[in-house]
Amino acid sequence: MGVIRWILGRIILVVEALTKPKPPKLNADQHQAMVAFSKQVTLYQFQACPFCVKVRQASRKLGLPLAAKDAKRDMAARRELEQGGGKIKVPCLRIQQGDKVQWMYESDDIIAYLNQATTPITQAD
Ligand SMILES: N[C@@H](CCC(=O)N[C@@H](CS)C(=O)NCC(=O)O)C(=O)O
């Protein structure tokens, strides 16, 4: 079972590498705004989780440098996720706005949030 899971994980990572979306052409201001926004968000993930791959691909498509923590191997990150979000389930996006911290589960919700939050950046000229 472990071997099959490992092989499936490798396949997922190969498919991710082969289907990486091209980053958008952002001007310097847009790039700077994307970097500033990226400081508010951290992805808690498992490297070979297909739902996490979906989120990583969406962030690449936006040109968003999304910092990620591995909640499988990094025990400190795992604890942060469990204590902050309430459960070990990935992907989970930690969103920090000022003092307010929100933990968002569900890949579709995370992608919708990232798309919506970066729309003012991608649509600015
Ligand atoms: N519907 C969720 C599915 C996420 C999911 O099933 N993640 C798995 C890893 S691929 C997980 O965290 N499993 C641990 C658990 O459910 O306890 C999404 O789209 O984000």
C-alpha cells in the first residue's frame, strides 16, 4: 500500500511538472503588489496531494509566489495547522490581515479566494 501511494505521489508530481501553467506577464508594479499580497498567505500542504497541486498551479497561473509549508514532514508546520486550523487536512491557506488570522480549507475555496484577492492587481495597468 505504501509503495502504491509512493508511486501515485511520483506520478502526481510528474504531471504537475509537465502541466505547469505559464506565469502571466506582470509589470513591475503588479509584481511588487503580488509579492506584497503573498506575504499575507501561506499554504499548508502535502507535496504530492492532488488538491494541493491544484492550488499551486492556480497560484502559478496568477504569478503569485505562494509560500508553502509541508504539513506531512515538517512537524512544527503540522502543529501550527492543527492548532490554528483545527485539523490536519490539506490544502489549507493561512491568511493574515493585520492581527486577524483566518484558516481556509478546501482547494476550490482557496483558489476562488486567491483569484478574487489578486484581481485588483492583475487588472491594474
Ligand atoms: N475537498 C478537499 C479534499 C482535501 C483532501 O482530501 N486532502 C487530503 C490529502 S490529499 C487530506 O488532507 N487528508 C487528510 C484527512 O482528510 O484527514 C479539497 O478539495 O481541498
